[in-house]
Amino acid sequence: MKILVTNDDGIHAPGIKFLAEALSELGETFVVAPDRERSAVGHALTLHHPLRAANVALNVFAVDGTPTDCVNLGIHCLLPFKPDIVISGINRGGNLGDDITYSGTVSAAMEATLMGIPAFAVSLVTGGEGANYPAAASFAVKLASMIVTQGLPVDTFLNVNVPDLPEGSLRSALITRQGKRVYEGTIVNKVDPRGRDYYWIGTADLNFLAIEGSDFAAVSRGHISVTPLHTDLTNYNSFAQLNSWNLT
Amino acid sequence: MKILVTNDDGIHAPGIKFLAEALSELGETFVVAPDRERSAVGHALTLHHPLRAANVALNVFAVDGTPTDCVNLGIHCLLPFKPDIVISGINRGGNLGDDITYSGTVSAAMEATLMGIPAFAVSLVTGGEGANYPAAASFAVKLASMIVTQGLPVDTFLNVNVPDLPEGSLRSALITRQGKRVYEGTIVNKVDPRGRDYYWIGTADLNFLAIEGSDFAAVSRGHISVTPLHTDLTNYNSFAQLNSWNLT
């Protein structure tokens, strides 16, 4: 099996090291990851300047771009083969609910999907540094093996969230839906040493709604959450209402 | 009516000027937009460094961040009121099919939706500079007025694509689904003046699939395309297949 691994916490993050090492038991593993943390960059693609890729170790490239750039560059240019699967993570912190739309980790798996390669993102749900990357890596190995054997549903990639628990304490994997958060963003507005205003986007309170069957509901009860995602954002349920508008 | 206008082509782009001017007939219009072009940045949010907002004209702010930053900062900090609607555009070039996942323009409307404010993105489908911004702006005014009167379906925002045609030649607005593209990305790999490799993500061929009822099908026949989107990426159709896997 040929595997491409990336992330958005950057190439030096512990999660990607645990992940790549665990996956190497399944086959040849290449790492192409951002040279620094690139969290919350969404599905950003760098078009306006060139990218550099430093071959920092055997089969390991550090790219000065986004996770989406890494997948794009890895598949089209850096890897000597087309990978059988792309795996993004292990992210430090969960990727749950609408937050996935900001996530570089999840967007990397989306990018692979757009290129026709099976993919999933995997995140460790922790508020701190994370203690149980090995347990999450072990589940990722099992899932990767399953995906390559069974195939993913068409145009579908998976968003996996693993509670930060030892392997023996993790509860079963559940197929879940994307949850929903109430956003209460805050901006920190301060004045710099030269008297000019600056603004810093602050942390929002994590107000997830209690939705049965959601990713958040699963991990909050100690289950591994596996959410099937696709790139079709169309809200088909709204067609009737909108067609009743007289737009022309 | 209170209106926030943003884009991803940057504050100096012609599209946003036509849009803001046309919308000012509906109510008080604020512009908060990136200080330079920020195309293809997706739903990126700047968390790792502070943002600056220059008040460059009455009710006009230039921000050194992404379109998503602009909406976030505009709503939480810069505007003296909560807007009734957020409108992003007029983008130079269509935002069609899976490409919307990369789009800063569309992501700005998504950001407003996550904050509970009705929103839409509007793009002029052109391969060049674009000749008919006024026609697209005129449709945006009509749509904004309709949205504030009727309300949007819950959790839904609209992705509008207007063919680059004079107002009299535009065909009716159709409610469409997100289309699908076949990606054939290319990377330009060259050597810099100091002998080091660099990589530049190239333009992909625009191979849209002929899908009846899609955004692409509508604009290719001269219709205005209005696609209702939501932030739920869950592929519900794949649950049965995935639940049959033995994941634990």
C-alpha cells in the first residue's frame, strides 16, 4: 500500500509522527506537510507565489504552504507514485461540527478526494497537548486498511475524531453526522507599542448543540466518531422554497 | 437596511465598487474587504497573528486578512451595527462546482451564515476582466431585497453566478445544484536564479461535467445561477454502507 500523510499542525507536530510511524506497517509512507503550524487555513490553495519543498528526511517533505498545497504538490510532483490513500493528522484538538469548514486537516482530505484518491482526516479530541496519539494512530491504521480493502462510498471522505483516552478505554466507532456549534466569537482589540490599533481573533466558546447522532455527541461519550463527508454543499431541501421566489 | 460588503479580489477590485454602489440604494452600506487579492484562500481564518484594519474612506475598511477575517472583524468589531445581510463579490470569474470549496468569496458568505446573518456570494462568469459588473450588481440588489423581505431557508446561503452579458441579454435566474469538475491540476516546477527548485500550482483545465440542473449548466446557457448552500458536509447517503463495516 502507498500512503501520503499530511497535517495542519506542521511537520514537527507529534501527531503526524505517531501517524506516519504507525502507518508504515501497512506500506510505503510519504510525509508531505507544512513547515509550520497552518491551523484554520481551510481549503486554501497558494496561487500567488511559488512553493518550496525541502526534502528533510527519507520520504519526508516540508512545504512552505497550506495542507491543501501539500496534497496537491505531493500527488502531482513530489511522490514517485500515485498514493492509494491520503491521511491527514493526527490533529491536536478535535475537528467537530461546523468548525471543519475552517480546518486545514479536514481540507487536506477534501483535496485528495477532489483528485479521486480515498482519504480521511483524524483528530485527537483534547484541550491540551494530547496524551493518547498512539491509540488514535492505531485506529487510523485499522481504518486505512479497511478503506483500501472495501473502498469508500463515491465522492466521500471521512472525518475521524478520537477521544483522548487510552486504547482500552475508547468506546466503539460510530458513524456520525456533522454537529453544530453556536458561535460566540470574540475579537481582542489592543494598541501596539506605536499607538496603532490591532485586532486578534479570539477563541470562541465551544457551544456545541446536543444533536443526537452528531460527531460531538459521540466523542463526548467516549466513542470514536467517523463522519462521512462530501464536497457537495447544495442544500437540496431548500429548492421548493427558493423556486417559489419570483427572481426574474 | 444595513449591509456589509466584502470580497476576495481585494478592496481595489472593480466588482466590489460596482456592488457597494448599487447596494447603497437599499440602505447603509459598509465595505470591509482584504487590502489585496486573496483568491483561493477558502474559509481561512487568521489566528496566529493580529490583523490591521485601515479606515480608508467613509464606511470602507481595508483589512490585511482573508475574506473570512473581514466578515468576522466587521461584524464583531468594525461595524456600528449588526448587518441585516452580508454580500460577497462581485467576484471576477465564476465560482462553480467543487471550486467553491477553495473560494474566499463563497467562504465569506459561509462565515456570515455561521454567525446567523443572511448572506450570498455573487460572481461574474468571465475569463477576462469582466465587462458587465453593472448587470450582476443590479441582480444582487434585487436578490438582497428579496432575502431581507422573505428570509432565507434555515442555515442556507446562496452562491450566485451571473454570465458576463449585458442586462438585456441575461436569461432568467435558475435555482441550481453545485456542479462537478474533473481536476487535472498541473504544477510548474522551475529553478530560481540561485539554482533552487520552486513549484507553482498551475491552472487546471475547466472540465465541468454536464450535469442537468447544475450551476455550470445554467450559466453556460446564459442563465443566472442561484445555488442554495449549507455548511453541513455530511454525506447521509453513505451511512448504510459505512455502518456495514466492522470498525470496532
